[in-house]
Amino acid sequence: MKAKEVIILILILLAGVGFHYLEDWHLTLREDWLVDSFKLPGRSYDFEENLSLEPADILEIVNSHGAVRIEGTDRQDISLTIKKTIWDRSETKAGQLAAELKLKTAREGTKLLLFTNRNDFHRKNFSVDFSLKVPASTAIKVSNSFGLVRITGVKEAEVNNDHGQVDLLDITGQVKASNSFEKLSLLDIDGACQVVTNHSPVSIVRISGPVSLEASFEEVELIDLKSTLTVISRHSAVKALRVTGPLNLESSYEPVYVSEAGATRIKGHHSEIEIDNLTGQLEVETSYEPIKLNRIKGDINLRGKSTEIDLNSAQSAEIFIDTSYEDVNLENFAGSLRLNLAHADASLSPASLNNDISVHLEYGDLSFFWPAGEVARLEARSKGGSVDWQLPLQPDENSSNGLSLVKAFQSAPASPAIKLSTTYGEIRISQQQAAASAPPAD
């Protein structure tokens, strides 16, 4: 036999021995979380049991490595199906293990506790699925891992599911849920919802009660919420649609989109923020990413660091903006304005001049588009720069001696007043186009 053929034969033998020990290792793993990772085809066996239990006001299930499915119905008892899935080389041994793996029950007052004797086994090469139909008036509590938890049509639900998907639907009371690494969904919940997730996509839809959410590293979807919403998200993109509010949100490093909402407060860090069609007070604080606002009805308070701001159509009593190093563009806004901006340019097109406007720039240019036919007392000054007056009427004062100063409409009432200032930049005052002076859209 040639040396090459000998080497190939040795490799084949080594591969066979390695596969044998890998399979045996799979069957003798001591850590629970590794079981699902090394399932070998054709080596699982299922065993089912069906039971009927007396009802309880509170049903608690403690499980690990398996699914839990619970459905609220109009029945008076509890219908339970247990499916035991065993991984073993021998069906006989799998059957023996299934017989030794037993359901345990305990009653504490009005609570029924269901669990198994899983911890009695040194080698946990099995999973257990619970499927139950319970009275709709039952409150449910589930502790699980490495499997789906799905609960529908019951009174209340409390779920902790490590490494598992959670679906909670049609719950008439409150919900508490936590999970990681799989999607969490809440749909049609009448009560308050408290949710904590980690590395889990989140979908929360049609909730009547207040919602509290902590999420990280996956997308968050919030739709049709009829009460307050509190969100703390880390590295999670957040989309909130039709939220009655108030909405209080903290976010970092991922975008936030809010539409058709009530009063809103957002604190972001490196988070792009976009808000459309909001009714109520708006407060936003973020850094290094832009803020885009459209159709806002309510007072606005924006604070940014290296934050670009783009506002189109606002009806407010007061607008306050403080940012730096990125441009600010405000169009078709109504209400008093205070703007502080450093090391960037600004463009302002107010819908009217019925309120005070105070703008202070440092090291930036300002373009102010004057609404046609409007009159308001104006003072514009630039230190180390210039003021370019482009309206057809001559100003009352136009001087330049280290400080460029323009005053106009000084015979108008003292309020409203337009005060514009910058340092080492240009102020340009020109007429708006007719379309730009239309009132803010609803």
C-alpha cells in the first residue's frame, strides 16, 4: 500500500472516531444551553401525556428547554398536554427516561404551580413542551428558557423567557414580560405593559394601558398605543406610530421615528430623530445626529450638540432651540422663537411676524425670509460681519463701523420684535416667495 493511501486511510479512521465521540459528547453534555446546539438527525423521540386539572385563579409554569403554549377559553377546567422530546441513541433508553421525567404540581392557596423533575437528571438530553387550555379568567405566570412562550386570551400574563420568543395576545389585564435573543410581541392588551428585552426585536401593537419598555440592540416597533409610553433603548432603532402619550423616550446610536403622537420628550445620544404630525409639547435633546420635525402643534424645546435641525410647519406658542456646529433650517413656523446657534448657519422662514423672534448666532450666517406684507419692529446686528437688507422699503437705520446695524419699522409697536444678531457672519434679510408665507398645514 502506498504511503498516500495509508495517510488517507488513517484520516478516515480518525474522522470516524471523532464523529463517534462528538455524538457521545452531545448525549452527555452537562450544560443545558448546549443541548439544542448539537441535535443529531434521527435521534429524537417524542412522548405525550394528556391531563385534566382543576382550575386555579393563578397558574404558574416553570420550564426549561421547551415551548409553553396557553390559550384562554370558556372551559371550566385546565386541559394539559405535555410533550417530552428525548435525544438518545436508543429508543428504549429514551422511553425509560421519558417515564422517569414527570410532571409535578403544587397548590398554594389560589395558585397552581406546574413544573417537572428536570433537576433530578444529571444528563439533560431532553426538552418539555407544555400546551394548555385554561379558563379565560386565569392569571398566568411563566418562567422558561430556550423555547417559545405564547399566551392568548387570558386575564393577566407574566413571562420571563431567556433565549426564547414571546407572543402575548388578547390579554384583558396587565402584562409583564422579559426575554432575550428572540422576538417579543404584544398585541391587543387592555392593561398596563412592562417589558424588558435584550437583543430581541420588539413589536407592541394596540395597547390600551400604559407601556414601559427597556430594549437593546434590536428594532422596536410601537403602534396604536392609547396611553403613556416610556422607552429606554440602547442601540435600538425605535418606530412609534399613533401614540396618545405622553411619550418619554431615551435612545442611543440608532434612529428614532415618531408619527401621530401626543406630548413627547426624547433624550438621544448619537441618535437621529424624526417626528411627524405631533400634537402636544415637544422636548428633544440629542447629539451628533440630525433632528427633523414636520407638522408640530405645540411648544418646542430642542437642545443639541453638533446637531442639524430641520423644522417644517409648526404652530407653537414658544419655540426654543440651542445647538452648534450644524445648520438650522426653520420653515413655515408660527410662535415666538429663541434660537442660539454656534459655528453654523441658519435659515428662517416664519409663517407670520405675530410673535417675538430672537436669534443669536456665533460664527455663522443667517438668512431671514420676511413674510410679504408683514410689519414688525426689527433690529439686526453683526459684529465683524455684515447685514444685507434686501426688502423694497428702506430701513430706518443702516450703519457699519465694526458693527453692522440695521433697524427697520421702528414706528411699529414694541412687540412683536424681531432681533437678529451674529458674530463674524452675514445676516441677509430678503422677501419670502408667496408660497412660503402660507399658514402652517394642519
